[in-house]
Amino acid sequence: MTDGDAEDAADGTDTDEDGEGLTYAEAGVDIAGQEAATAALVGATGDFEGDFAGLLDIGDRYLALAADGVGTKLLVAEALDDYSTIGIDCIAMNANDLVAAGVDPVAFVDYLAVEEPDDATAEAIGKGLDEGAERAGVALVGGETAVMPDVIKGLDIAGTCAGLAPKDAIFPGEAEAGDVVVGWPSSGVHSNGLTLAREAVTRDHEYTDPFPPNPDRSIGEELLEPTRIYSDLLGALRDVDTHAAAHVTGGGWTNLTRMGEFHYEITDPFDAQPVFEFVQQEGDVTDEEMHRTFNMGTGFVAAMSEDDAEAVVDATEDGRIIGHVEEGEESVAIRGLEL
């Protein structure tokens, strides 16, 4: 979906007149319920600092931990019998949360639960983990495989990433009114919203069908494009006074409010890749639902002063100023939408 398409869609031209477009909740994932459950779990299990990652004070440094999985992207991999990139996603979803806190990812352990062991699948996942570790700059220090036919159908993979950071390197985590927002593009859908994406594209297609905007790839291959890892941004972000950062994951553009209760005015987002337009069209999904579910082309953001932002943009390959932070009710304005 291009910016121009989004403007048309905001007028209601991309959805049916009854407003019956597919939603993430209807596809099976209630973001509000998920966040409430996560808050309840965290409240019951520990006392630690941090939003994207848990920070533990170990003296002169923080030890940070993040845990996440790949989600229903695994079902696309299963349909194509291609698990070669799943390991990259598993590391990316964890490492990127550490980066959002200002922490260097340093080590990773994985947990693979299977219905029955399969050497070829495990080998493919392992290669992806190796590639993801190289991209993130982390060491693979261990892993566990559990065979649980009474619990698991197919397989599931998750992992935990550990990171270290000097105390003065951690981002404060709170944007300031007057900050600008710097953004970096995503590589596609990443590993969030796949439940909605899968429901949309399989209404009239198979994963093995050619992807219409690029028939040289299948629909499944487009959905499996691995999550970008943003570890390479840390140096530039630490060289300036970065106030807060966010990994645009589940919840889409509402993730920006994790940088503080402000109004975020996004005036120049990156173009959404063709896969998003395809999902929206096939599922008759509204613009608002797309932006509340997917990254829509922008995978990582940071808030800082304008002078610092210009330095960060110059120091990174594809960053740019995409908006600014204002006092006001907690919200995100993008492409004619108010989230």
C-alpha cells in the first residue's frame, strides 16, 4: 500500500460500505486481552525495570533479558516446508527489544518444542539461528528440544536473549515534547500480525500461489521474509541523547506510545511494502486495523532532539526523520488516521 493508496483508503474507499472488513480480533488475536494477560503475568512474577526488556541491576551495569517466539509465522513455514528463516525471526524479535532499551544483545538460548523430532526441520531452523546470531552479533550459548506429542501440534520455537549495557547507555525510555521521531524501514511483515495476514491471503489463495506484485515469489515466501535486526543502530543512537526507542511489533503503530504518553505526529513514514496492500485487499481490512496490527513499512523508531536526529540520520544507512512528539492525549496520527 502506497501513501497515496492510504489516503484514499482513509476516506473509506478500500473497505465495503458495511464496514465488515477482517480484523485481528476476528482472525483470533485480541491485542487488548493479550496485553492485559501479559501485564498480569509480569505483575505476578517479578519486580524489574524496563518495557521492551527486563533490566536487572548488577552493579555497574544492567543485565537485560527478553523472551519471545515466532508465532503463527510457523504455519506459513510448515505450509511451504521451509524453516530456513524462522531462526532469524526468533533472534530478531528478542534482540530488537533489547536494542529498543539501549542494550547490546550478547547471548541467545532457544527452546524448540515438537510433536515429533525431525532432523531436517531442526537443521533448517538451526541454520536460521546461526544466521540470525551473526546479524544480531550474539553468541548462541545453548538450547533445548522437547518432544511433547500430547501438548504440541507440529512445532513451536521461542528463545531468550541476554544483553548487557553500562548504566549510562540505557535509554531513559521517555520521549519529550518537541522531540522528533527518527524511523528505519522494516523488511516486510516481520513476525507480528501473521494470524490476520494468513486469514486474509488464504481466503482465495494458497501460500504456494505466485505473489501478484512479484510473481517470481510465492505468497508464502513473501510472508516468510525474515524480520530485520536493528542491532547496528545502537552505536549511532548511543552517540547522541536518545530519549526513547520502540520496536514496531504487535499492536502496530500504537507501539510508539510505549515511548511515553504523548501525541506522535507521523508526517513522513516509509512506504509500506506491497505485501501490506495485498493483505489489506484480500482481507478487506481497514486502514486503521492495518496500522494497529502491522508495522506498515517502518520497523524501528527513536525519539530525540532535532539536532541529535540529524546526526543519527547521517550516521545510519537508511534512517530519516518521520515525525515529531507533541503534548496531548496519548495517540498516534499517521496517514490521516488517529490511533
